Amino acid sequence: MTKWLKLWPLFMLIALTPIATLFHSDTVQIPYFRSLGFQGWLLFLVVGCNETIQMVAWYVGWGRISTLIKEWYKEDINFAKKVGKQMRADGYVDWLKVYFARRHEKFDNKLNGILKAVKIGGWFTMFGFGLWPIWGPRMLGDFLCGTTRWRAGLIALCIGNLIKTVGFIFAWNGMFKFFGW
């Protein structure tokens, strides 16, 4: 049972992905809370807190998964052989660890070049990712900040995201006023 509990970041991210998609803050939460009568700062506070908590959860999840994979490599010499397909995995938990380590390694290798470019752009790049109106770049920013434990990048990402939220609140308010809702 404790082997499964060590995989909590993986389960958290698996649960967070459909929640983030179905309850997207810009297209679902803002109009929903606006229709309930939330306006102004209260609407910003509710949606902004939801978004920030979600982004911090992604950051913590990706950071913890990276740490777990490093621990797996350190604690089990044969783990690298299993990831390299030289040995078979033992049981479901071991298979899940190997599978996710391979997937993480592919992401990590592809994103190393992106990470260098992001680090050159620094906070401005993360701020720009936060301003993006779809959740893909923000998730990429969370992945980059979480795996590298770059807290300043996460803060810039969250600030950009909050500014984007203000823009969407104004846009939805305009739409509600235009249609007389």
C-alpha cells in the first residue's frame, strides 16, 4: 500500500487534468460565477484564487514527480535497466513507475531546449505564458517551473495569469451587459 501512496503526485495530476479542462476558469468559471451574481473584486477573488491554487498544485505535482523519479534511479540500480528496456518490470507499481519515467524522460528531453530559451527570457517569458488565453502554455510553464523548482518563474506565471483573468472578467461583463443578462 505504501508503494501506491508514494505515487500521490501522479494521481493528483491525473485527477487535476480533467478538472482543469472541464472547469476552465476563462470559459466556464467566470460566466458561471457571473451568472450567480458575483461581480467585481469578489468575482476576481474567487476565480483568481481557484486558478492560482490549481497552478500551485501543478507546480507541486510536477516538482514532486521529478524528485520521485530521481529517487527511483538512486534507490534501484536495476530501475535504469528497466527504463532502458533491458529488464522487465515487476508488478503493477513497478510497471507504472517505469512507464511514467519513460514518458517524463521524453518530455524532459524535448523541453530542455525550451527551458534554455525560457531561462534566457526569464520572468518575462513566464509572465507571457500566464497571459496566454488557453491553458496549454500555462501548463507548460507549470511543468518547467515545477521540474526545475523555479519559484520566481511560478510567481511571474501566476501574476500574468491573474492579469489575464482581469481581462476575461471585463470581457464577460461586457458580454453580459450587451445581452442584458
